[in-house]
Amino acid sequence: MALTCRTYRFGLSFVLVMALSASAEARAGAGPLETLLIAFAQGKRDKDIAALSDIEWRGFVYPEDSEKDLGVTYHLRGGLRLNGFGEVDFPVGVGANAAHKKGNEGDASIDVIFHSAKGARGIELQKFYPSGNYQEILQRQLSAGTVTLLADNCKTDGYGDLPDDEHTAFFRIDFPAAPTPVFVRAGRNEDGGKNSPGETFLSFSLFTPGSDMTKRSCVARIEPLR
């Protein structure tokens, strides 16, 4: 009987250790968006960001006068796959040549915006199909860190004139490995069109979006805004 109990306790301990190990291993595996956002928050240089793996970089894009202007804005563009999405139909072509192909809804285009004197200034991400569960999407990308809703139910657009038809919401992401939070403005286009099923877009910044939230007459969900 004693042997049976010891065997049971050993087996239970082994299962717990394996479960904890698997959990730690899952937390350790940062996805491409998380890796990019941490590098962004850490102030990494353009060459360091362009060297990040799991992102299909298409290269830098410079304005024609970039060699003459000491304060030039330039872009690093590419694509990555967001966690938590499945197979969908993607539109291909326009007009009479319009067709569809199978792909993963998490496949998204990204645009990292740099300033020659100030480093990375923002990141724009867009994927096909409108998704309203912004906070869940963001949290699924993180092995560590938290996503906090700052404001939603915005009344107007970014100019404070027209009604907000993009279902805008604002979030803050806090990473243990980053010295500063990353702020997110999320939105979606539900209308789509002949060649689009609609889109979801996420804009990432290191600047507190307080003035943007005020201009859009959003409902604040957390006070004080840090």
C-alpha cells in the first residue's frame, strides 16, 4: 500500500513538473509581433529591427530626397502571421480578373515608420477581414505582458468631425522586458467592397494617446492614463 502511494505521488509530481515545464516553454516562445513590439519599445535601430526573424521583410523604402534631407522619414515594410487565426478566402486581382485564394486570416502587412534623427516612430499593421475582439487578438500575440483597454466607444474620427465608423479603441501593452509601454489604436473596416472583405488595422506608438482619445470623444476606461 505504501509503495502504491509513493508511486502515485511520484507520478503526480512528474505530471506537474511536465505541465509546468510545458507552460514555461509556451511563455518563452515570443511570436513575431511581440518580438517586434519589444524591439520597438527598447528603441532598437533600424538594422536591428530588420534582422528580426519570423517576419518577411520586403526592405526599406526611402523618399527620393532622402540623401539631402537630414530629417527624413522612411519605412521598413513586410509581413507576419498573427496567432489565433485560421484559413479563409483572400481576394486576388481586380475587376474581371478578380478571384480568391486560400490563406491564413492572421497574415498581416506591417509598416515600421522611422525618422532619421529619432529612430522608430510607429508601426502600422493591417490584415484582411474585420475583427472586433481587439484585446483578445493582442493578448494572443504575447508570451509575457498585459493588454489594458484605455478607451472605446469613440464618437468621431481622428479629426473630430465625422462619426467614427471604424469602431476605434485604444489599448496599452506592458512588457516586462521593455522600459516603456506600447500604445495601440485599433479599428476595423466592416464594409469591405468588391475586392476586399474588410480589414482590421492596428497602429502602435510609444506616445500616450490622450489627445487623440479626447479629439475622438472616446469613453475612458482607466484612470489615470499612464
